[in-house]
Amino acid sequence: MLPHGFTLLLPLMAGGAAAANNNNTNNTNIAGPDGVMEFDLVFPRNETYAPTQYFPLVLTARNSSAAWPSGMILSMTIWPDNEDTPPWNSRFNFPAKGYTSGAPPSEPYFAIAGTNLTNGTGGGFTVIWSVVLQETCREDDSNTESFSSGEYNVRFTTKLDAPLPNIEEAASACSESSLALTPRAWLREGACPILDSDSVTPAAAEPCGLKPLAQELATNVSAAMLDLMKCSEGTWQTIQQPCPAKEENIAGMPRWRSGPGLVWVATLTAVASLL
């Protein structure tokens, strides 16, 4: 089972923005939430890791309370070097539909995905990530429009004799791939940012700001990867085979099931960590 604060999700494509408010009287330039919106790809880094059965991708949003009401979507795609295009199931979007209204569930917000594309293999991979706000404003129009940060990427490799992935160490280090969004103004009582290309800074203001959360994040990533493997315990970095599935026996007591009749579905599952 996942610890409190986790929600198991399937990868979903971004939904459409909510209907725009066409009341021009609300299109007033006022102060918005304090601080810039900062985004960091925590893991992986531009390093070489030992391949694992499931490999985590971790993206975080700081000051997410500013981005959340605008329909924030964090997107991550993993692209193996030996593929002409990213595999069909290699993209993850957070938050999923139904999670983009109201206040954010946490601050900062962590998006944790797990992929088995690295399982038992050595090679190169690129993680492409971006941020989309589904509802932003323009100064000369009361309608809303979506805004994309553009794509950022980190390349990593896997090798059998390389060090195991270390999430705590990665979160304690300064981010290698980050960006900041600074709205030029806010409309609609501070709920609708005005963004343009000049609003994007290709580096977070505090690239080392996640260090205090490193241990907690590592614990949550471990729980997420074990859940994907259907394992109740163990070290996710070193488990090489799927854990046997449990079933109920005649007396109602759990027992472990194994054998050629079982099929391990090689799929991708996304896990949102609500710290």
C-alpha cells in the first residue's frame, strides 16, 4: 500500500481549460500571489546509473499555490536513444483531470512517475519535461489561453556496474534542470497570470532549495517504486524480478501465487506524491 499522501494515477493527457470568464469588469490588473513559480527536475540527473526494474522520474513545483488555479500541468517524457520516437506510453502528465481546481494539496508539489524502460538494460535516455498553465490572461482580452514553458531536457545513461540511483543525494544537490515563471501582472482578483516569453527564466531562483526535503522525498519515491513492483518490502534499486502476486486461499488467508500462468504487464504507471 502507498503511504498517506499518495494517489495512484494512470498517465492522462491534459484536459481542456475551463470556460473563460467574459466579464470585462473582472479584467483588472491587481497584485497576484507572492513569489515566482519555480520548477525543478529532481531526478534523474545527467549521470550514469545502474538499471533498475522501475526507474523514477521526479519533477517538483515550488510556489505551486500560484500555478495551481491556472490549471498547472507538469509533463515528463522518457525517450530511449534506440527509439526513433518516444514510446507511446512514455509520457506522464500531472496533475490529472479533477486535480486542477481549488488549492494545491501540498507545497511544494512533487510529481513522481515510474518507468520500466530501463529494466535490465544499458543505454542512453533523455527526459523531456515542460510546464503548461491551461488558463492565463492577456491584457487586451478577457478570454483565457494556455501557456507553455517550452521543453527542457536531461540526458542520463544506465550501465550494469554503475552506482545505484540515490534520490536523497539528488534532492540534496542543486538542480541541473529548472525554470522560473514570473507573471508580468495578474488579472481577475489575482487568479489569472499574464505570461509571455520574457516571463520564463531558465533557472530557478533557489536551485538548491529542496535539500531539507531530501530524506522525505527519497522515502516516498521508494514507496512508490515498491508499489509499482507489487512488493511489500525490500530495496527498490536492487529488486530485479516482479514480486509474486498474492491471492486468497480457501481459508481466507493470503498466499503467494507464481508460475507460468502469471503475466507481468510491462506498463508505465504514474504516481503523484502529495507531500
